[in-house]
Amino acid sequence: MNFYSRKLIKPQDMNAHGTLFGGTVLSWIDEEAAIFVSCQLGKGNLVTKFMSEIDFVSSATLGDIIEIGMETVKFGKSSITVRCVVRNKFSKEVIIKIDRIVFVHVDEEGRPSPHNIEEPANK
Ligand SMILES: CCCCCCCCCCCCCCCC(=O)SCCNC(=O)CCNC(=O)[C@H](O)C(C)(C)COP(=O)(O)OP(=O)(O)OC[C@H]1O[C@@H](n2cnc3c(N)ncnc32)[C@H](O)[C@@H]1OP(=O)(O)O
């Protein structure tokens, strides 16, 4: 798994308990996964289709630096499935993990369309 993105946890990222807001980290993951998948396929016409169980393993707090890791699980016909782990950059403690995030390559009408990719187009 490669960890491409780092984030500094800032005041606007916190929830009422003083820890990282779950919706914020999910938004970061969706964006990071979309970039990762478009790099894997060399195509940008993608939609997020499915996310498996989201496991909030531990929390992060103000001033923490976290990193977001992505790994390809499977190239399908029109789909690609990736796995995600978010962890503390320094302690490596896992904050959140999602085993399957599925993106679908779509045509101009938004219908599933074969991507014809079986291995990463680029890293
Ligand atoms: C380098 C290049 C430059 C790039 C430069 C730009 C880069 C910049 C990138 C920006 C990237 C944008 C990323 C936006 C990310 C959003 O924000 S998208 C918004 C949220 N998502 C949506 O609105 C999607 C709404 N859903 C839909 O439109 C339809 O459900 C879909 C996605 C078209 C699929 O339709 P469908 O009838 O379910 O399709 P179906 O044929 O049954 O299945 C298609 C595939 O999905 C799989 N699938 C379907 N359901 C499931 C399920 N529940 N679980 C798992 N897999 C499933 C199927 O197995 C099938 O896979 P394959 O066998 O073809 O591999």
C-alpha cells in the first residue's frame, strides 16, 4: 500500500468531542481514492459506486499529521476496487480502514463502460 497524501488536523476538522470529524476524513478518502483510481486507469470519467464497511479504528486530534494509503484490490470490466487505510503519520496507529471502495468507469451518458485496463496505467 502506498501513502501518497498527508493532512494536518486543523481546528475546522474537529467534532464536538475534540477529535477528527468522521465526515471530513470520509471526504478526504473519496477524493484521494478518485485521484488514485484515475491514475490507475489513466481515465477521469469515474463515479464512486460502493464503499464497504467503514471501520473507525481510533481517533486523531488537533495537530496530528495523518496519511492516506491506497491499494488496488481488483480491476473489473467497468469497475475498479481499491482498499484504503488512514493512519497517524508518526505512530502508524490506524485511524480508519475501508476494505473495498468501488469506482465505475462511465460513458458520456453515465452508463458503465469497459475501461479495458488490467494493470495500473501509471503510479
Ligand atoms: C489521467 C486522466 C486524467 C483524469 C483527470 C481527471 C481526474 C479527476 C478524477 C475525478 C473522478 C471523479 C470522482 C467523482 C466521485 C463522485 O463524487 S461520483 C458521485 C457519487 N456516485 C454516483 O453518483 C454514482 C451513482 N450510480 C450510478 O450512476 C450507477 O449505479 C452506476 C455507477 C453507473 C452503475 O450502474 P449499475 O447499473 O449498478 O451498473 P452495473 O452494470 O450493474 O455494474 C457496473 C459495475 O459496478 C459493479 N457494481 C455494481 N454494484 C456494485 C456493488 N453494490 N458493489 C460492488 N460493485 C458493484 C458491478 O460489479 C460492475 O462491475 P464490472 O463487472 O463492470 O467491473
